Amino acid sequence: MNYRRLRQCLEDYDTLGTICSGTEGGPIRWNPGGNVARPMVQRLPDAQDVAQCLDISSYDTPPFYSNSTDSFRNTVEGYSDLSGRYDPAVRSLHNLAHLFLNGTGGQTHLSPYDPIFVLLHTFTDAIFDEWLKRSNADLSIFPFENAPIGHNRGYNRVPFWPPVTNVEIFITAPENLGYTYEVPWPNRTLSLLEMITVGIVAALVLVAVVFTVSMLALRRRRRNLAASELNQPLLETLYQHYS
């Protein structure tokens, strides 16, 4: 991590040091789907959104931040579209759920005070656990350096005591943490483009099969016809008569 980025991270950390202070939050407010100025956040993520996210193969990619692309971590966080492509205009999954709440749960510095926060983050952990199982990920893919402050492989997680490092929780839940999730994980449906591609490939395969079968049948017919002409009886052959 270069000095300029490190300094910026430290400044952000100092500036946001009271990020969970709810002294000015007042009563918990809920207004789900009420942000009419932002149509993109007028829905909750659905099962197919989760299924697409689970298909992303890489846990994280440089710069290991909110602008990473082809990153499961950044996609489940909600800064990439569901295929993993980073898009600054996109808010999906975890982030989309926060913004849909459009109240206490939709404000970064207040959302932990909303009881829904626990439910949302528990389900996000369930998605992470399922991804670990499907990808058979090991610790070698966790960023060793150059991630934002607190997010490298050997960094401690706050506020756990005794200290817990990031790699110590990069494990599946049932075998290592003593709890399981009962989630009926969806099978991903094909997109329109994928269905068109599959249809074209299937049509080409069908044409190839029909062509091959037709050529074999034609070749066999010609072979049988040639054999039939060779086996004609001599008595049926026309001879030139001489006087």
C-alpha cells in the first residue's frame, strides 16, 4: 500500500471514528421502498440475485475495494452488478437491502441500531458460507496486503476479544463454528442472452447431426446401388448379335 493511500485510509478512519454513534438518530424509522427519487432501490434482492452472486468464482480482486470487479466480496457487498462487473451506479444485495429500508436501516451511521440489521447481516453471512462451500476456497485467496485498513489477511477484527484475525473466520460454519443455515438455495435461471446462446448452439449441433446422418445414409445408398449393379445376372446382359 503506498503512502498516499495509507494516509487517506488513516484520515478516513479518524473522521469516521464515531460511525456507530446514534446520539442524534432519534427513534428508529422504517420507510421501506419509499425513496421515490431512486427507482433503482425500490425493491429487495431476490433469490435469482443471490444465485448469480454465488456463481462468481473469485473471492476478491485488486484493488480489494468497493471498485473491484469480478469479486464475490464486492458483489455480495452490493457495489457490483450480479455478474461481478463493477458499476458505480449499481447497488445490489447487501447495499440494496439497506437502501430499500429508507430509514434508520438505510443510514450508514445509524443502521446497526435497527433490529433488521442483525437479520440482514446474518443472511449475508449465510451467502458467504454457501459460497465457501461451493468454491472450496482456501486461505491462500484472501488478500495478504494492499486491502483497505483492517482487511488484510492477518489483521484483527474489531471489536472481538480475544483478537480474531480475518483468516480465522474464512471458514465454513457447520464444521468449524458450530452453527448451520437452513436456506433453500435457488438454482440460477438462464438470462435471455444465455438462453439465446444455448438455443443457437443446440440448433448448430442439431444441424450437424442431421447433416452427418444424411451423408452417411447417402453414402450407404450409393454403396448398395453400386453393389447391386455389379451383381446383375449375365443372362440379363444385352449382347451385340453378329450374323
